[in-house]
Amino acid sequence: MYKDIKEGLLEVIQAVLPITLVVVLLQVFLISMPWLLFSRFLIGVVMVMIGLFLFLQGVKIGLLPMGEAIGAELPKRGSLFFLLFFAFILGFTVTMAEPDVRVLAHQVDFVSDGFVNRNILILFVAIGVAVFVTLAMLRIVMNLPIAYVLAGGYVLILVLSFFTPADFVPISFDAGGVTTGPVTVPFILALGLGVTAVLGGRSSFSDGFGLIGLASIGPVLGVMILGIIYS
């Protein structure tokens, strides 16, 4: 237990310390922000480190084991539909809980003066992730090369980009980025590794990974489709 805490603290320090040092150097030698603002930054750094440490411990203790357990249990039910259905549900609900997605939706809603409703944007992003998590599970079960699925997804993105309003194209690609956040990534990765572990003759390296790459295609397509609907 002590070793895990020590490793967690080291990870947090390595993650936060570089950007902290850069800001401190800029403050001392270049920017000279008001010290009240700079002190708030330092307090924020401490709070981020505490929160990140607790989050990482929560991921290791709860999210990863639960994701692997669910992924290992679903294929044992013997129904492909059962596996794909719950892969869709899990992909949808995990994305709805992703804080990065909500930050993007809030910013888009603010900049567009409410024209693009944040809840609708979150809904389309979550559906996009859910669909491609489902396709990723189907790829693992059917043992399809990931290159074919990725190529098909990006060709579809390229085609839709010609029909999507220009304002929605950059939002769609940002949506693909924010879904690779701290809640979605560990759970979906663990889910894929759990499914791969119980399928005979499968490699955890070649089949268990790649889910995040596939899942990030879904929100791009989802927001593009939303843009076409709005237009």
C-alpha cells in the first residue's frame, strides 16, 4: 500500500511539475503577473496535484478492475448481441460522465450564444463513442484487422467534411480529442483487455488495444452529422 501511494505521488509530481516550473519562470523573468493571481495559480497547482493523485488511485482501485471484470464476463454469456448491446450502453454512459466532453460542450454553447445546445452536443458525442466502441468489440470478436476499420472511419470523416458546415468541422475534431479523457480511456481500455483475455487465441497487444483510436472516430462523425442537421 505504501509503495502504491509513493508511486502515485511520483506520477503526479512528474505530470504537474514541468508546467508549474514553466509558469514560475515566465512569472519571474517575463510576465510579472499580479501576485494575487500568481498565488491563486500556486494554490490551484496544489489542488490539482491532490485531485489528480486521488483520481489515479480511484482508477487503479476501481475503474480498471471493474472494466476488466465486465469485459471478461460479457463474452461468457454466449450472446454476441448481449456483448454488443452492453458495449454500446457502457460507451454511452462513460462518455456522458467524461468531464472533458462537458467542458467542450459548455464552451461551444457559450461561444454560439446557445445556438448549439450543450446537452444535444454531449448526446451526439456520446452516441458516436458508443457506436464505435460497439464496432471495436465486434472487431475483436470477428478478428478483423484494425487498419480496415480505421481506414473506413476516416474515409467516412473525409466524405462528411465536404457536407458539414465549416463552423462544425473544427468542433467535431475537438470532440474526438476530448473523449480520450481521464474517465473514458481507462474504462474502455480495461473493457477491451477483459474481452480479449477470455477469447482463445487472441493477443492482448494486437486485439486489446486500439479501442480508443476507434472510439475517437465516433464523436467526430457524430458532431459532423449534428452540423448537417443544424444546417
